[in-house]
Amino acid sequence: MTTVNIVTAKAHLSELVGKAENGEIIEIERHGKPVARLVAAEAPREPFDFNWLEDVARSMPTTEPDGVRRLRDEDRY
């Protein structure tokens, strides 16, 4: 972890952001006390493929309309 004061952080912001992008944690201090941390942002999540989910749901076997009721009545959950 790198620790810098606010003046240094302002003067070298681009460099510090580059370090944070590479996984380093930058702690910014005011009067010798930590006040902020500069860390890399989380990577964006991949979009969910709803078409794939629909295809999987369609490929699953279906139950007859009274199938759940029949299983329940037979004491077979």
C-alpha cells in the first residue's frame, strides 16, 4: 500500500490512478491521518444471457397440470 498526502495526490493523480488500476491500494492522508483510499473499480459484470435461460427452461420436462397435486395426494413430495 502506498501512502501519500493530499498535495502529492493532486500533483500525481494520473500516476496514482494507474497504480490503482494495477491493483495497488493508495491511501491519501491529511495532516498525517488517512482520509481516503484509491482502489481499482470492480470489473463490470458480464451481461446475463436471457435467451439462453429461456432455451434451458423450454428444454426442461414439464409436469402434467395436476401432477403436483397428484404427488402431494400420494404423499410423495
